[in-house]
Amino acid sequence: VQLQASGGGLVQTGGSLRLSCAASGSIADINAMGWHRQAPGKERELVAYISSGGNINYADSVEGRFTISRDYDKIGVYLQMDSLKPEDTAVYYCNVVAGSGIHYGELNYWGQGTLVTVSS
């Protein structure tokens, strides 16, 4: 199963983008779906995730500006990004964590990344 991310691009400060991520096949026992990002010269960081139970968490830096959602039928996860800032510039990766029982959280699927560039 592969994850395909899309929706990145170049936008001005204050603009919006919507990232999408879809799985090429089925994934059983999904624990959580989310987005990470990696800016040049920095480590990859968690942006937002949504658990199978619907709990949502955001990084402090994007709280109130980004909104994560998921499609339960299509195994898709989306990230609506508003009020974008230059510091949001990064490659964004979608992620699905899966596994049940003693294997909870062991399976990690990653998308190929989509570049978001916010100009000042």
C-alpha cells in the first residue's frame, strides 16, 4: 500500500492550501493518520494527527490555523492550512499508523512528501 500526497505549492503569506493524502489500497487496524513536515536543515516534526477514535492533536505552531480531517471510507487524510506563514515552508508528509493488539502502532506508512513554500 502506498500513500500519495498532493496539494503543495507556492503561496503568499496569509494564504491557504489544502493537502490531500490517499492510500492506494486498504489498510487494516488504523491507529492514527496525520501529517508531519520537515523544513530545510531541521528535523521532521509532527504537525497534526487524528486517531481512529477521532481525537485530534496539533502542534502548537499550527493550532488555530490548520485543520486536519479524514475520510474513513477512502483512507484519506487532509490538511487545510490557513493563514500560512513563511515558517510553514517545508516538505509535508502524510502518515498512517496501524496495528492491533501487541502490534499496535508498529506499522508506519509514509507518503512521498509534498512541498509547501510560503513567500513573505
